[in-house]
Amino acid sequence: MNKSLVSNFISAGLIVLGISMTEPYKVYILNTGLFALSGGITNWLAVHMLFERVPFLYGSGVIPIHFKEFKIGIRTLIIDQFFRNADLEAFFNGAGETSEKLGNALRRAIDDIDLEVAFESLMDVIMNSPFSSLLSMVGGREALNSLKSPFVEKMQEYFKEQFANSKFQNQIQSAFKSVLNDEAIRAKLEDLIDQRLEEMTPQAVKEIIQAMIRKHLGWLVVWGCAFGGIIGLVVTVISNY
């Protein structure tokens, strides 16, 4: 059930009900609905602005704007983890297909990557954005910590799909035919990883994060409607006495 849609629908229903009612109750119901809907729409727009850039609205598109920083952090994690675990000399002296062995090593490295660091950096971006005060309504950073495990799992799945496919292994195999030493191999591997990460678009990351985070941030709209409605009712009561 879409909490945001239901909350805004109820608020709109109060407006319709208020318009159709007669005094003295009309103004109370109408103002409650108007304030509730304005609060709900404002918070819905805030959630939308986390993921999408809205013309003329400063601070919108927080995640896409900081996507490059996020990708650089992921690149550092993958390369550091891989070259910490991988013994390149063993790949060439051992038996088996080089590309397959390196592909397996990359998959193991991805399993060992501390993607919680990437999650924390993403939370830093969100909490330092203009929307941090709104997020405090649903528990702030602590409330979003429940997304950490799903985020890590989704990102690991995504990177395994990117680095474990035959196309990438064939690229590794072709690249190694033209290099002769460990340093050249390291440089070539970094280039290949960079090329693969270039295919990681802001849209792909946005979809991964959006699917997890939107259901939690839906409570912002619910509370926006609730507090807006209460404020509207209180203001109307005070102004009529």
C-alpha cells in the first residue's frame, strides 16, 4: 500500500468534504484538509527531490549530484580490496585460465568489500542536505540504518553482475595478451574496472537506492499530512474564538 498516496487522498477528501459542508463545521474541516494536503505534498516533493533534480529548486537531486563522489569511493574500495587479496604472480604461475581466475578473485573481493562505508557516505550526503530536518521527523539517520543490510546486498549483486560476466572476462583475457609485467597488469586492470564502473549510471544507483528508501521515507508524507491537519485545525479553532 502506498502510504503517501493514501495520506494525500484522505487530505483531499477532507477538502471536498469541507467544501460540501455547511457552517459552522465547514471551515474547520476545509482548513484541516488544506493544511494536511499542503504538508503532505511538501514532504512528498522533498522525497522526490532527493532523487530528481527539479528546475529552480535549490538542493534538489542530492543523490544524482553526488553520484560521482559515490562512484569514486566504490572504485577505491574495489581496487584496494582486490589488490590487497590478489597475488598476481600466483595467477600466472598457477594452472587455469587467467581471466577466469581473476574474475573469481574479483568476485571474492566484492564479497569482502566494506560496502557499509559506502552506505555511511551516502547517509552523510543525505543528512547534510536540506532535507535532514524533514528526515528527523521519522527518526533521522537511525531510522535509515535499517536500510544498511539491503543496500549492501543489492550493491554486491550489482557489482557481481558487472564483473562476473563473460564480456568482462574476455576483456581481461585480451588485455593480458599485450602486457608483460605486474605493474602493467595492475594498470590495465584498473582501466578495465574504471570502464566497467563508467557503465554504472546515476539512474542505476538511484533505482537501487530508491526501491529501498522510498517506502521508509513515505512516512514523511504521512506525518506531513498529520501535522499539517492538526496545525490547520488548531489555527482555525484559535481564529474563531
